[in-house]
Amino acid sequence: MEEQYEIKLECVFCGSTEFEIPHEGYEPEEGEMIKCSNCDKLNDFISIRDVAVGNELEKIGEEYTKFAEDEILKTFKKAGFTIK
């Protein structure tokens, strides 16, 4: 099961997901600062990327835990066990 996820970076100061980029396909490098289009403040790319990835991984973990629990309950019920 291979799924793709989209992660949106958020400005540390205002929470906006819009950033100024110099050109299409631009990818910031480590240590680079990117400017928020909403509040004009600079954000450290690596820091906001790591926060966004961590938040998404946590959400994915919760989704898969719920999925696994549901599948286990279905299996037990099919086997004739009573689940409280």
C-alpha cells in the first residue's frame, strides 16, 4: 500500500501556507530562509519543513492505528469472538 501525501509548510509567525519563491520548481536548500507572502517574515526552511513532516507523520500514524484496530476487531468478530 503506497500512498502519497501532500505536506504544506506553515509560517511560524502567522500560520500562512503561502511563501514567495523566485521561480517555478524552486527548491530551497538547507539553511535557507523563505519569505512568507502574508506577513513578509523570514522562516527557516528546514525548521518549518521538519515541523510539517513531523505533524503529518503523527497524523498518518493515528490513521493507521485506527485502521489496524478496526481490522483486528473485524477479524475477531468473524472468528466468533464477542467484543465489548
